[in-house]
Amino acid sequence: MLPDLPRHSLRLHRFALSGHCHRVELLLSLLDLPWQALDVDLAGGQQRSPDFLALNPLGQVPVLEDGPLALADSNAILVYLARRYGGGRFQLESPALEAEQQRWFSIAAGPLASGPAAARVFHLFGRPLDIHAVRRSAHGLFRMMDGWLAGRDFLLGASLSLADIACYTYTAHAPEGGVQLDEYPALRAWLARIEALPRFVPMPASPRPEA
Ligand SMILES: N[C@@H](CCC(=O)N[C@@H](CS)C(=O)NCC(=O)O)C(=O)O
């Protein structure tokens, strides 16, 4: 059955180099949904303007507007879009799979954000942090993911799920934070599987730090 497409445009408040925003853009593309990008000037502080804080009091992108609904948080937006417009495509078959997906959402919001994504922000935007500790933690996470993905095509097994979409971008772009993926063959094969999906869209590449 075709998804019930919105008559109005879905509007995504985003920053083009944010992996949190890209995961939403990737799902919008996979679902072939029409949407409008509203670029937020993070460097200029637009996310702290009263208008933006009315949409998300945490002052963060992404925020999705769907008619009267304004929804913040990338993983929450993935769940919403899949349920509302996925036509059953991302429906999970068991409580155990639902729970497993939730575990990967927590990983995406936890160690993936505080490790690989933070290392990238350090290099691209100069945010101060203990880069060695952050890179160590990123490698710890990727070792775990590499072991998990050995013998699995996707994070929840044989099929693509929202867990993969939530974890893809900051893994693929980890080298931009000086976290190389050479030691993780299963992880790299998983990235390639996602990149081969019909309607896959990449996040623009950023310069990698010198070795
Ligand atoms: N948990 C949030 C995190 C979003 C987030 O960290 N957004 C960053 C850009 S990647 C942001 O808007 N930062 C604005 C700021 O730090 O002022 C989500 O998943 O959407």
C-alpha cells in the first residue's frame, strides 16, 4: 500500500553538516517523501532565537514540522516518519526487536554522539575536548559494532531498520574526526550495504584531519 503522503510539505529545520539531521534526510529519501529544508545558522546562534526555541526548547536541530506538529530529536523523528509514512516498511515483528532497536537508538544518542561525532566536531568546528579519550571511546564502540555485525547484514539482522539509519552517518563520517575504520571490516561492509540502497543520499563530506 502506498504511504499516505502529506498534502503540505514536511519542513526540516536542519544544518547540512549535522549527522543528526542527515539521518532524518536519509529516511525521508528512502521513503521518497517530499520535504523542504530550512537551514539553521548554528554558527550565528539561530538555534537560540526565540522563534527556534519555540520549536525546540533544547535549541538543537533537527526539528521536523508536519502541519501543526513540531517534533525535535532525530531518533524520535525517525520513529514518527516510519510509523506515519512508512506503509509498514519499518514495522518490527517482535517485542525483542523493538527493544533491540531502542538499544541502538540509545547507542546513537550516547556513545556514538559522545565518541565519533564529538571527535568530528572537535576537528571541524574546534569544540574543545580531550580528543585522545574521545577517540579511544570511539574505537571501543566500533570494535563492539564490528563484532556485532560479523554474520549480520544489518544491526537487527537481515533487514534494514531505523537502528541502521540512526547509526549510519556518524559512523561513516568518523574519519573526519580522525577515527579511522580500517580495522573494522564488518562495519565497513555494513556501511557499504546502506550506501547501496536505492535512494540512498550521502551527507556532504568534510575535510579529514592530517594523519
Ligand atoms: N539528541 C538530539 C541531538 C541533536 C544535536 O546534538 N544537534 C546539534 C547539531 S548536530 C545542535 O543542534 N547543536 C546546536 C548547539 O549546540 O547549539 C537529536 O538526536 O536530535
